[in-house]
Amino acid sequence: MESDKRWVLDANVWIELRDRYPSWIFETLWNGLSQSILAGRIQIPEEVLAEINVNEEKDWFESWKKDHLSSLVYETNNELLECVQVIIEEFEEKLIDPDIPQKNHGDPFLVGLAQLNEACVVSTENPAKQPNNHVKVPDVCQHYGINCIKLLEFLKEEIGKH
């Protein structure tokens, strides 16, 4: 039975998948990801793609990513921007580090897309230890009532069924 659950994956998840789970060893994993992407259950905002692209690419991952971009990447639109604006107004100074331009700028889009599509966020981040000064994706998700899970839980739920 096909799941109708939707997922929005953080850049750190894609980086971990790329670096720790090469396709020639974990073929079933990558085939499952492909099936879920093509079925429209996994998406990422354009801004998260930009975070992934900042990091050194592996040839096999670059090729795999290009094959899936049209189904994977959610293009920013006004509806998403409205969600993101609310998140930024509430969390910008705590969520985005202005000293590291490539890092965390996709986070409001990640949470906004999950909110817009009633999706679950998948991230390797842990909640902040002192959320008064800095927040992480799980903290923002909790604030908005969005489910946020770790990579292994996602793999069990979505990929383990293929």
C-alpha cells in the first residue's frame, strides 16, 4: 500500500546520505529514494538545494541528483514565501547565522514547505540546548506543530517499505 505521507529533507540529510551511503553499496536505499521522489513524497525547497550544492560533490551523487531535480525541488512561490516570512519574523536572529552565508539560510524554507504541504521534516539536527540564544530546525518545527524526525526513522518509515 502506497503511503501518502510527505517528507521535506534538510540539506544535512542529503549530505549524510551522500557521504555515508554510496549508491553502489546501498542500491536499495537509493532506489527507494528515487521511487519516493518520483511519487512526489519527497521534496526540498530550492534554497536547501543551494546548501547541498555548496558542499563538495561526489560524481555519482551529482549524476543521481540531476536525474531527480525536476521531481525533487519545489520552486519558491508566493505561498511558500508567505510561510517563510512569518518564520523569519519570529526566528531569524536565532535560526540563521549571518556570519555563515551558506549555512542555515534554507531552514526557514524547509520548515515553510513542510508547513505548506503538511509534511514531516527530516533532519540530523538535535533541538538546541539553550533555545533562548539559538534555535535549530527541530525547535522551529515543534513551535509550529510540524513533525521532525531523524534520518534513521525516515528510512524505516519510507524506504523500508519498498
